[in-house]
Amino acid sequence: MSGRRHALLIAVVVAAGAAAIWWNQPPPPARHNAAAPAVPTAPAPIERPPAEARPEALIQHPLDLPATKPPIAAADTGAALAGLLGRQAVTTFFQLDDFPRRFVATVDNLGHAHAPPMAWPIHPTPDRFTVEQREGGTVMAAGNSLRYTPLVLLAERISATHTVDLYLRLYPLLQQAYEDLGYPKRYFNDRLIAVMDQLLATPDAAYPLKVQLTEVKGSVPSVQPWVRYELTDPALQALAAGQKMLLRVGPDNQRRLKARLTAIRQELLSRGPRP
């Protein structure tokens, strides 16, 4: 993966940082009793409070959408992303079907306890999360961070200006998808910046990170134990999904991704209405 490869999202905005975060993440651990193999079903819709329970919020970070360039239509999303990232990268790594919904749902979920992979706008890779046995317990293997390095390199190559340019042209689609998700009185850009701020506030941790397997009771053995690891430190395990994903990429990648998120955030804030 080199050049303009892989996917930095945010319409690729949190992609610059979050795409690398989303990539290669295991699903949240199962804690229920397993009496029999589960039959695959369609994912349940994301539950949100009733609209009437969420008063309309004042827009905190308004955007000055470009008047000289038309908004991007849903059918042209793939071509627009390819223009920034390269067609091969988009074809290989992106889930283009219903991309705006996938993108806003994932951004929103990064700020909650779990970010279900079935909603991601990118394909998970087949690589497994690996651990090592050290004195004092099980720790995240140092080699895990190498899986994210190509994305981090890409994030550092893509212009924050061009990323936000594309985001602004995609914004009408993203805002509509956010409203359809269950936030008819909320502004998606405010949620995006709030999640970016949350990611940037991810605390420093002592590496290697200690992890443990969650217990799954029942007679059916777990065929994918590597997806059941959680952080041993209760304070770290209690962090939002996006923050825990940032911890997983390793300290160097985390530092570099935070730098890219900061640059994109600053560029976004500069695109507000002119006085």
C-alpha cells in the first residue's frame, strides 16, 4: 500500500485518522451464554432516543459550503473518493454501497461504547489481533501496530485542504444520512468535531497494553478467541470505541494520527461562515 492507497475517510475526514483506526478492528466481545451456534441475521437497526426527546441543538460549528462547486450526488460518491485516494484503493477497501450512512453511523459510533463493523465504510482485513505472554500477564503483541502503518503513511500524505474540500461537497449527503439515522434536529459536523475532540483526548497509556479474554459461558467453543480480547485496565476499557481503537494502533501511530486529526480539525474550523 503506497502512494494514494487506502482510505482516509472523512468523506474522508475522520478517515485521515479514523480510517486507520477502523481498519482491522475486532468486533466487541460477546458476553452472553452460547447454547448453540448463532444463525446469521441482518444487523439490528441502531437504536436512538425518540426524536421528540432530543431538542433541537444550536449549531456550534457551521460550514460555509462551496457555491462554485456543486454538491456530489450519491451515485458519484465512489468517483469522488477515487479522485482523492485512487480508484484501486477505493475499489479494494471501501464499502461504497450506502456510503454516507455507513460513514456517519461509524463516526457517531466511535464516540460510543461500540462501533459495529457491519456499519463500517471500509472492509476489515483478515489479519488477526495477536498477543504475547509477558511476565505479569498477556499483552498486545508489538507487531500489531505494523498493520496500521500503511494507513498512517497515507494519512500523512493526503492534504487536509483537499480532504475538507471533498467533505464539504459530500456534506449534504452526510447531513441527510445523519438525520435519517435518528438525529433530525442535529448537525453532523458538530458531531464529527466532537468525536474528533474525543479521539484527540485519548489518554496516554503504558505499553505494551495488558489484555484479557472476556468470558463466554456455554458449551459451544469460541472459534475466534482473538476477537474477545479487552483491555485489562478498567479505566482504559471504559473509554469510547474510537479511543480504544487509537490505543490499539500503538503509541507511534497514535501520535501521528492525532497530528493528522488536529490538522483536519483546524482546516474544518477554518471553513465556517465568513463574518
